[in-house]
Amino acid sequence: QITLKESGPTLVQPTQTLTLTCTFSGFSLSTSGAGVGWIRQPPGKAVEWLAVIYWNDNKRYSPSLRSRLTITKDTSKNQVVLTMTNMDPVDTATYYCAHRRGATDTGGNFGSWGQGTLVTVSS
Amino acid sequence: QSVLTQPPSVSGAPGQRVTISCTGSNSNIGTVYDVHWYQHLPGTAPKLLIYGNNRPSGVPDRFSGSKSGTSASLAITGLQAEDEADYYCQSYDISLSGYVFGTGTKVTVL
């Protein structure tokens, strides 16, 4: 059974850097094809893909947020960390991490999701 | 700034069939990459409902997906009250080198 859980601050001040950790079980990020992605959903809006990291350490970012995002993995700890710089109130959202299923480091889907963590950006 | 376009809402009576469209382009749905569908109930994590033309274990066969050209559709037959949720399509975009989600569709059971 695959499980994922997001952790990090619930409140961030504008201009600060957000650091979120995804801790997972039930799969290994050293297995060929594996990946972990981050997706967010602002209140009342659609979901938006942010970033993904694959077993081979390749990474992909949303073009509109690329300059602000960094995704890393610690395979030994079964963790993936997402950092987002220069936070703004429009970044208030529920942030999810998810297991990316696929054969290569393109395509695929998000088969299992964490419960999500609401991050509010406010002074 | 969703790349895939869905109708904001669809509705139907219990037992009816409803379809949700997902319109993309030649850089995402129009490629070799599959379209996937998620069901999202308020306060819960999105759930993978359809991947390509397949259903994960436990998903009723009332749900089915299809793709043609640069568009895809999710069909729900025998609509039930428990199907009331938000639904999102998702694919991979070769121009963006990343994943794209749809604008989302709220399904209401009348």
C-alpha cells in the first residue's frame, strides 16, 4: 500500500521561502520509473501541477513557477522536499504530494496522493 | 492557467449518463501521452479514476474514458449520488515538458 504525507508550515509570511516535505512509503524512488510530484489547489480553484522528481534525479517544473521552485529527494529517507521562494498571498493553497506512475521520466499519472496541507500566506 | 479546458459543471438525474469533455492541443492530448481522470471530493485527496482507457482496482465500470484527436471524455453511466464531486483531466505536455491538468468540472446529481 502506497501512502504519502505532506508536512511543513501552515502559515508563511509574504516574501518568505516555503519548505514542504513529502514522506512516503510503499515504493522506492530508486526504482526505475518511480516519481513524486507536487500539486496545489488554491481555495475555490482548480488543481495546478508544480514539480516532479524521478528515480534518475531528473526534475521537471511548471514553466510559470520554475524560477521559484526547487525539488529534491532523499531516497534513504523516502522523502521529497519542495521549496518555493518569494511567497505571495496568491500562493495560498492546499499543497499535495503524489506518487507518479510511469515507465519513463515523461508522462504517466499520479496514482496515490497525500492528504494535502493548507498553506496560508499572510502577514 | 490550466492548459486543458473542461466545462465548469454538468448535472444529471440518478441513473442517467453524463459526459465530461477535456479539450487540449497537439502538444498534450494530441500526442502519444494518455489522458487520466481524477475524482475530487471536498476535504479529501484527489483519487485516480481512469488512467488511459483503464480503471484502477475498485473503480466501478460505470466510469470510462476515451480520447480522440486533441480531446478526451469521461463518461459516467448510471449516475449515483456518491458521484457528486469535482473531476479533473490530466495529461503531459511536450511543449511545456511537464504535466497539465484540466480546469475541473463539478458534477451535480439532481
